[in-house]
Amino acid sequence: MFDTLTTRLSDAARSLSGKGRLTENNIKDTLRQVRLALLEADVALPVVKGFVDRISVRVIGEEVGRSLTPGQALIKIIHGELVGLLGGQHAPLDFKAQPPVVILLAGLQGAGKTTTAAKLAKRLMDREKKRVMLVSVDVHRPAAILQLQTLAEEVGALHCPSSVDDKPVSIVDRAIDAAKRSHADVLIIDTAGRLHVDDDMMQEVVAVQARAKARETLFVVDSMAGQDAVNAATAFDNSLPLTGIVLTKADGDAKGGVALSVREVTGKPIRFLGVGEKVDALEAFHPERMASRILGMGDVLTLVEEIESGVGKDKAQKLAKKIQKGKGFDLSDLRDQLQQMIDMGGLGAMLDKLPMPGNVNAAALKDNANEQQMRRQVALINAMTPGERRFPKTINGSRKKRIATGSGAQIQDVNRLLKQHMQMEKMMKKMSRGGMKKMLRGMPGGALPPGLR
């Protein structure tokens, strides 16, 4: 997400290289580049105009500090304005109500409401330790009701059954009663959508919201919908007491202008980002972190949080003890590491959150670090015997052939995997002998970045 905008804004900042101060003359063309970058990213025109005007007021005559170049000074100003445009501060969900706290999801058909309901349920169960029930009031699409039931079973949430023969408000009454009897902390209501905004849909969702007395009413919007998403957000905001926005399919949008536009137009905070098809692919939205991502500064804090929640503590502690004792980092350990990265969205998802220098081709890195390659490596390790995983040096030519055949790969794939493991094993041994401190001393500043300390 935001790949196009990131590139264009970085180019705009670099155009100021060699300047000693930000003046009206040298900033005019740069602001034009910023304006074009935002428009190309599908940011709504009124939002672009207001954003550029605010930057212009702040930037002209700005003294450049000794530690900053004009380009860095501009990026600092743009970062501040982006944080404001995206909402300023993270807005968590409000659970200060008598259970069950009702969360209603509204939006157009195809925006991803049903999938988002399941993702949100899983997140609340895993992160907030909430007992969650799901219910669908989409009586126009039997498939939507069945889909939500299937997803509820997949994530382990409670489910209140519904039927196309029921009235939406009657389903709400039954679901609230069922949630109370099941001692659910949260009830998530998935509402019906249409391909476009119409009066019937609006009347239905308004009636459901009023009956449910929803604590949170979230507008779910497809981040790739462009200007249509902004128009839909405005219509829903005029009819419903929206409390926040969920942007779906954010992993498939290189532009990202919808995030900037919808927040500015509705004035409602963006609560979550859908970043993949998996049921755990839902990120909390932090304006400051997202502004850093847009400007190519990475988002280390979110990455650390994902690692902490995604890595199995038992396996992590077991591996840490092995490293401390200097025992071998075997192929089973490598498989665990690969699987954890796959579960977190692959290396590509991690690279999105790491700061990338201007001379690094992030797209090429993502292509090389694809999830399919990691899955192939996991398959290779699974095709080995427990003894081969524990003692990789015993894998000779005939064993390599058997492993390759058993996993549908080539012998060179086995060789490549064994070489990768050997390199990682050497690194682990260095760490067990105090090599980590030496490695840190060799880094600029002699320590890890602040977000990773």
C-alpha cells in the first residue's frame, strides 16, 4: 500500500538537494510534485488542495537545521501533516458498556464486511481476550449467512444463526439475547450491502443500528475503490452515526489515496486495515506509524507487535535456550522460523514495515522473498526424516534425491536449503559466543534502532 505515493514524495524531497534553505522559489516545483503525487494516488481533490496549502504555509521560510537537508526538512513537515490528515492519534475500540458490546459493520457489497467480521472477532479474542459472537442480518444473500457461519467456526467464535426468512431487526433481538445467555463480551453484526448506495439499504441498516444500539458502527470500505469509496463513505456518514472506518484489501493497493480521503471527508478515525485474505490479517491503524510508512520510514513498532503475537512463546524460548547453550540450530528450527514468517504474511509483508533507503529496490526484494518459495522450503524439510532434520550433514546424494522427489522439488533446491541452514547455524553459534554484541558494535550508532531495543 502507498508504494506509488512513497516513491513520488521521496523524489519530490530529493529535488531539493543542494539547497540551503526552503524558499518560495525552490519549493514551488516541489509542492507541484507533491500535489501530482497525491492526485495520482487517488486522493480526493479537495483533500489534496487543503493538504498542499497547509504544507506551503509551514514550509516557506523554514530554517533548515544543521542536522537536516532541505529535503529532510520537507519530509519532516509532510510527515506532521500526514499524521494530522490520518487522524492524529490511534483510536481503539470502546468497550466501556454493559456486555455484550455491539459492533456493527456497514458498507457496500464486496467491500469485505463478512471477512472483516471474522478477522475482527479473531483479533478481539486473541489480543483482548474477549468472548465474541457473530451474526449476519444480510437476509438478501443466503451465501453471506453461510459464509459468516463457516468463518465463525474457523476462528472459534460463537455464532447466532439467521435465515433469509427473518427480518433483520428480529435477528438483532435474538442475537443480543443469545449473546447475553452465552456471556459474550462482544456481538459483531454483519449487515447487508448493495453494489451502490440506495434508499432501501440505508433504511434497513439505519433500523438495524437503532435496534442494536451499537456502541461502534464501523464503515467497511474497499481501499481500491477510488473516488467511489469516498462518495459511499459520505453517504453512510450522513445516514449513520459512524464511529470509525475499516479499510480492506490494503495489501493489494499501491496507491492508498482512499485512506487519506475517507478520513478527511468523514472526520471519523480509521480503526483497522485489512492486509490479506487470512483471518488474522487485520492490523490496528496508527496514524503516526502509517505516515512513516508512506514516507518510506518503515513501521518497526507494528512489526515488533506482530512478531510478539505471532511467534509461539514455547518454541521461541526453546530456541533461545539452544542458542545460549551453543547447541545446533537444526532444520526443524529453520522450519519453525519459516512457518512463523509465512503466518505473518511472508517476508514481503515484513519488508513493508522496514525502513528502506532510497537506493534499495523494495519491489525486487519482495519478489525474491515470496511466500511460495518459503512454502517450498517447508515442504522440503517435511519430506525429511526426524534424524535428517536433526543431523543435516547426514543428507547425502541418495537422500537428497529422495527428499526432492518426496516434495516435488529439484536436488538443487535441497542443496540451496542446506546451504541456507548452514549459514544460519553459523550465525547462531556466533550469537551464542557473544557475537551479538560484536555485531551491534559494528552497526552505525552501535545499537539496534529505537523500535527494536
